[in-house]
Amino acid sequence: MKYLLNLFAVILDGITTYWNFFRQGHPYTTYAYADVPAARRKLDLFLPKDANGPVPVIVFIHGGGWVGGSRKHIQPAILNQLNRGYAIASVGYSFVWTAKWPTQMHELKAAIRWLKAHAEELGLDRDRMLIWGTSAGGHMANMLGATNNRSDFQGDLGNANQDTQVLGTI
């Protein structure tokens, strides 16, 4: 019964999130940030309306126990940061049944490097990035912060000339 209630809560949370998203009408663009053996890794980039100059970025990592979830499932509190002038990059990653740890960390570091490599053309401030994660994404957000620029966690998924330094985790 508790699993059924948990599933119901997840579905209700997803419906609430999508309702808030469509009600607020935030457009986004999907980009491929890396190619891995299992699939192309993608992120959704939301830009604040009426942005002037490079905007700070919140990189969002969804939860799901490393076995589920989606970059499309964004909490309303995160989307509200668009109104405060932040760009939101919601990042997808491999689940544990398709790739072993630290593949997920390598993918997320690749997303940060990709965002920094394309910051100028996208209107992002490459030096003002925060990481925000929920559940499993919260663990990965903390690992990203704890492993800033450590070579053993970088992986080789592109944009090696970019650093993975972030200002902090939320």
C-alpha cells in the first residue's frame, strides 16, 4: 500500500509541476550535451524573459532514486527562479541499470562544460552557476560541488577545455 501511495504522490507532484509550467508559459530549448553509449544526453534550457546581458544559471538535476525521473519534471520553486533572472538548465543523466557510477557524474560534468562552452551564444554567465538537485539529484548536486575540478571525476564526454567549477549547491 505504501508503494501505491508513493506512486500516487509522484504522479500528483508531476501533474502539479506541469500545470505550473504551462500556466507560467516558460519557453525552453532542448540541447544535446553529450553522446554516451546508451543514448544522447540532453538538457532543457529555460531563459528568463527580458534578460539583459549574461544571466546566472541554475543547473537542475532531477530525482528518481537513480532509476527513474526526467529532466522534464522540474519543481515549481525552481521554475520560479526564472522570474528572479536565472536561467535554468534541467539535465538528463543515465540511470543505474544502463550505466554504473561514476558515469552519471561524468555526464553532469559534461553538461556543465557544455553550458560554459556555449555560454556566450546562449546569453549565460559562465562564472555564476549553481547546482540544485532533488533526491538522487541532490546527492549528485553535492558530489558536483565536492568534486569541483577534480580530474578523477571529469570523464571524457567533450569540451575538455572548459572547467567544471560551480559557485555552490542548493
